[in-house]
Amino acid sequence: MEQILFINACPREGSRTLELARHLLTKLDGTVEELALFEENLLPLNGKTLALRDKMTANQNFDHPIFKYARQFAKADTIVLAAPFWDLSFPSALKIWLEYVMAKEITFRYTEEGFPCGLCKAKELFYVSTAGGPVLPSHMGFSYVDALAKSYFGIPETVLFSAENLDVVGADTAAILARAKEEIDNDWRNHA
């Protein structure tokens, strides 16, 4: 059975992003492990925690708790990441979590030539997002995660499912969300 890691970076009750992500999860076949980032209370890495991580990496002590999120991410077959569009990107909790996931010798390694080589098991990452207005010029949050997934983690397929303009005056929010769910219904099979 596939292991699906669901990263919930939605801080609000009644999140529309979370609604779309849960819709996608009903389409996927596997065991879902949810990580609610706003319940984790992660602190940014600092000099002390970076030194600890470097020491544990040098000693190849990858069982240390600082690598918890990296190990969890590396072993998943499929990743579903739900993050609302905030300030041209995503909530800061997601960036902090990604710093913990970026663990050399767990999620990636460097080749002899110095290039990153992915060590993750996942073949696809689904990024689900919503925005109150238009996402212009592009969805930089997805672009960032896409670059990490392909360049560092070795995840070849990334897919963005998004609903925009939800808070624009006169917008039919229910219809926009219904269209986004229809897109998920019609498109997810092309990637799974």
C-alpha cells in the first residue's frame, strides 16, 4: 500500500486550500499520514540547531530527532502539500519545515561533481493552493517547492492544483472551488 504524506500548511479554520487538498486525497489510493505544520510549533534553524544537525550528519546519526521530518518525507511514496498563497509564496511554517526536510544524506546527497542528487522515494508531489486574488506573475510558492522537489529531492513529477480570485468582489467562490475540484477529478489520474 502506498504511503501518502499530507503536509497541511493551512492555519485557518475552514481553509479553502484544505478543502481542495482533502478532495484530492479522496482520489489517491494509499495510507495517508497527515502532518499539521501549525501544530508542530517548529522553530527556525539557528546556529545551535545547525551545528547539531551538522554534527549528527558527520556522525551518521540519522536517528536523531532533528531528522524526524526528513526521514518521514524521504520514505513517502506520494506527497500532498496544502498551502494557501501568502505574500507571493506560502506561510512561513512551511519554509521552516522545508529547512528541516533539507537533510543531506536523507533527502539528498551531493555527487562527486557537487551536484545535488535526490534520495526521496516519492515519484510525485501534489501542491494544492488557493488565493483570494489573482496569482501574478506566477505561483512562486509552487515554483520554489517544484525546484526543490526536482533539483534536490529527486521527485520527478510535481503538479499544482489551485483556485484563484476567491475574495474578489462579486466572485462566485463556490463555483470557483467546484471548478478546481473538477480539475482535480479530471487531471490527477494523468499524474498518479
